[in-house]
Amino acid sequence: MLRKTLLGSAALLLAPAPVLAQDVTVTVDAAAKPGPVIDRHIFGQFAEHLGSGIYGGIWVGKESPIPNTRGIRKDVVAALRAIKVPVVRWPGGCFADEYHWRDGIGPQAQRRSSVNTNWGGSGEPNSFGTDEFMDFADQVGAEAYVSVNVGSGTIQEAADWLAYMTAAPSTTAGKERAANGHVAPYKVKWLGLGNESWGCGGSMRPDAYIDLMKRFARFTHNLDPVQGEKGAEPMQRIAVGPNDSDTTYTEAVMAAWKGHDWAWNIEGLSMHAYTTGGWPPSYPSVGFDETGYAKLVKAALAMDGMIAKHAAIMDKYDPDKKVPLIVDEWGVWLAPLPGTNPGFLYQQNSLRDAIIAALHLNIFARHADRVRMTNIAQMINVLQAMILTDKEKMVLTPTYHVFRMYVPFQDAQAVPVAFDAGTYTQGGVTMPRVDAIAARGKDGKLWLAVTNLDAGKPARVAVTFAGITAKRASGEVLTAAKVDAVNSFEAPNAVVPKPIRGSVAKGAVTLELPAKSVAVVAIEG
């Protein structure tokens, strides 16, 4: 009996001390003047002809044994519909400035095959072209964001492409589209005037790009009377803008916009900014430790300062915020997964990446007065993907689950939030410990998203309210045992949301958040 007691005492002495929750106070002011609408297009997607993002990820062909609708994977469409994808950008990316649309229309057997010189030198069969993309967008329920070829194409080519997509069936272009299976004009809500013209789109000086931009904006018309320049839902033309923190293009394009006349206009400025931790991307997507996690999460927080920097320049020329900042490429860009083609940019997707996605969505929401669309790179099998596929198999990534959890924030009205973020330190890296946003959803509910960045300590979040007396708080939380946890084809549910319920007392809510977690809860009064 004595020996058993001594052994028990020794075990207690050797056991690690329990990790105590850190207290966090959050105040949600539902009585204050509401903030801007968090545009649903902030949750947009990007699909480039790159690796298996299109072929195998979306398109399998009509004869494939993989269940499909007109060659497009049914499982992928169903998954994307569940996160209410508002817009898809296509065909690139760098690929867009070498894409010639006529190669991708008409009978499949007669389409011109080529080489994708941008990404791995792979064959490009052009099986997935304009009509297939528009079919895919329609199946998903998303708007089309089409990038025209400014780098190696002509204005006439771009104008002909818009005519093919939007002209009435009585015109020559409309008759050609009808002959290929679609009589009615397609809806092209967004038009990208080139891609990264400061880089892979032609390495142009800003003035050289602006001269081209004006001409493309002037002569590339949406001919649908509903979506034309004077239509009820006019097409939005997006100019190439900044790369990361470089303000050269921001300043030049906005100055040109300020002086534009009746002959041309743009309705948006593109920005590209990736979380890499340094160039070239070398952080692994699997098998990293907590210090690797902390370094990359800290790097992701730089997005806030970058947006503020470019927004300040835009405010100088556009104080009424008529021109939105469109962050149409963002996400975690990591080292290619070992054993894969480096040119295919295939990487795994971990809990760390999901937390970084949540932080970005929070940042975009806080800048919703200027940021009104973003497109994560990329949708399937490329970079920070929503979905990974391997032949007939499909897996949803942790990032996908964050996007699904944030669906209530689409077109929601921002509600002011105040909190003491605290600090999280790991491996010499220090950053805020928590982040939070709130909004009044279209469903009338008050929604709160809280992210606990701390990989080692849980957080006890005490939420108080003005303008509402909370009676119930419930939702979902995403976490896992390790920061590098992933969903694989063998274990597809390793990182999935679980129910979470807050305790309510005297109109306030307490949430017990695990370490390294993202929670979204509905507050009912």
C-alpha cells in the first residue's frame, strides 16, 4: 500500500503542469453605427491553368468514370456550392497573358494543343476553354472574373473574346457562341486588364502599362445590354496594381484614373500579396514545428499594413472610395510538396494555413470600405487550395473549412469590436495572441469570429455586448492536436470543425477556445 502511494506521488511530481487558459476580453458594440458591408466577393476564388488545378481538379472530360456533368466533377462542384463561392477568376495568373481564347472553343477534337510555358512545361490541351469555364461557374453559382491577354495578345483579340461571350445571338460572334452550345450571352461581371504587368505579364514600366490599359478599357466592350457599360449591372474592369508593398503601380494607375475622361475608365485596382516568409518560397507544408508556424503566421499579418499603405495612396486620388482594391491573388505560398513537379505548385494544407486564412479574412473585413473583392490562390490542387484531388478521390482542406465557417459574413454588416489582443511569443517571434471580428449577418444574427493564434495555450474569451443581451452562443471551432495537422486522402477528417457553445451569464458570453483555433459563433439575444 505504501509502495503504491509513493509511486502515485512520483507520477504527480513528474507530470507536466497543466496549461492554463489565458483570459481575453472582447467587447462587441452592436449599438454603435454599423461599419461597411463585408462584400461577399471578399470570399472569391482563383483557378489558373496550372498543375492539376484545372485538369483533374475541375475537368475530367465527359467520358470519365469520375461522376461529372458535361466533363466537370460533381464532387468538386458540390463542395464549392457549400461555401457559396461568389466569384471565380480565370484563366490566370501568368497563364492569362499567354492565353489565346480561340484555342479553347469549338469541337474538342479540333482544339489546338500547346505547351504551358509558365508552369512546368506541361501540355495544354485546351479542353477547358471559355464555354467550359462558364458552365463551371454556372454550376458552382459563381460570377465570372475573366482576365484578358494584355501581355502577348491584342486589343482586337480581347474585343473579339468579349463579343463571343456577350454579344446577342443575332451577331456573328453570338452565332458562333450559339453554334458551340450557348445561345444566350454569358454574364461577365469582372474583367481583368492583364495580370502582373510589372512581372510575368510583360515587365512593363507603369507608363507603358497605363497606355495599354487605357486602350483595352476603351475598346473591349461587354455587348450584353444588361451588363454593358450603361447596363443595369455594368461590367467592372480591373487594372493591374501593386505587388506586395511596392507602390509604383498604385500611384501611377490611380493618377491616371483621376485624370480619366469619357473615353475610358476602370472600376478596380488589383493587388497581389502572398505569405511566403521570404523568396523563393521555402517553408514546408508538412512536418514543421511551432517556431515554423509562428514565423509564417507573423508574416501573414503584414497584409494589414500593405492594404493600409496602398489604401492611403488610393484615398489621395479617390477619397470617395469609388475604386475598390481587389486582392485577386493572396494566400500561403510554400515549398512544393516533395516528390511533386515543382512547376505545379502543389502543397499540403495544414491547420496553420487555415489560421492564416482566417486572419486574412478578418483583415479584409476590417478594410471592407476599400477591399471589396479578393481571390485566394488557388481553388484546387494549387498553393493554398480549398480542395485536393487524386483521380476519383477528393479531400477538403482546413482552409476550405474556414471558408465554410465564414459564410455568414458574406454581405454582412460589420459591427465594431474591441479587444486586448495580448501577445504570443515563440522562437523569438512575438505577435498578437488573438484576433476577432463581428458582423450582423443577412440572416439577422450577430456573428463573432475569434482566432486564437497561440499554439500552446487555450484562451478563455469573455465577450460583453452593447445593444444586445446575449441569451445563446453556439457555432463551430476548428483546431487539431498539432499545428502541422492536415487532411489527407487516407485521413480526410483529421482537421474538421467541431461544435462549440459559449456559456451565458447576465447577457455576456464566455468561450473556451483551444490553442491554435478558429471559432465562429452566432450570438442570439
